[in-house]
Amino acid sequence: MALIAYSMDKQNWTATGKECSALHSQTFFTCTLSTKTDSIEIPVQVCTRVSQLKDLVSARLGYVDKTSFDFVVKAGCSFKKLQDCDQVGRRMTVTGVTSLSPSRHKYQHP
């Protein structure tokens, strides 16, 4: 199974100016991904991007295309589709797939 690469390198916390953009969070939390039928919990870092999580989910689903599903979060009174450059949230809904388990291969019968 594919894993998310965590950023655990040493950082300069007294940085100023352009060096500040290289700083990233060292905090972890549990991200809950859910569909209509099931849900999974994945430990992620606060600075994890949606594109990294899409790679992980596509590998878990049997290497499906990353563009075939999206992550949606509740933002106020509406829902927001997350872009690949956004950070992951604590609770996200996966749209475009019916289940988070690998699907069975369908063979064409003659």
C-alpha cells in the first residue's frame, strides 16, 4: 500500500522573510474519509495536500484514475470541492466512488 511521505526534516523556526515559506507543520491528525457505504481513518500531517491523499486513495482502490473521484468538505452552509493544492480536512466525503475497498475486476464474457 502506498504511504504519504511525512515532512519531518529539521526546520529553522527563527527564519524570516522568504525562509518562512519553507516552514511546515509537524502536527498530525486523523482524517476521516467517507462514502455513502463506508469510511476509513488515515493519519495525516497538517501540511498534507489533497493530491498526496488522492495518490494514496487511488492506490488503495486498485490504482484507479485520480481524476475519477473528488473530495468534498462542509464549508459553512454549503459544500466545497477541494482542489489538488488544498490542505486536507478532518472529515471529507469522497465523491465518484461507491466504496473505499478495492473493486472486483469485471471480465468481458464472449
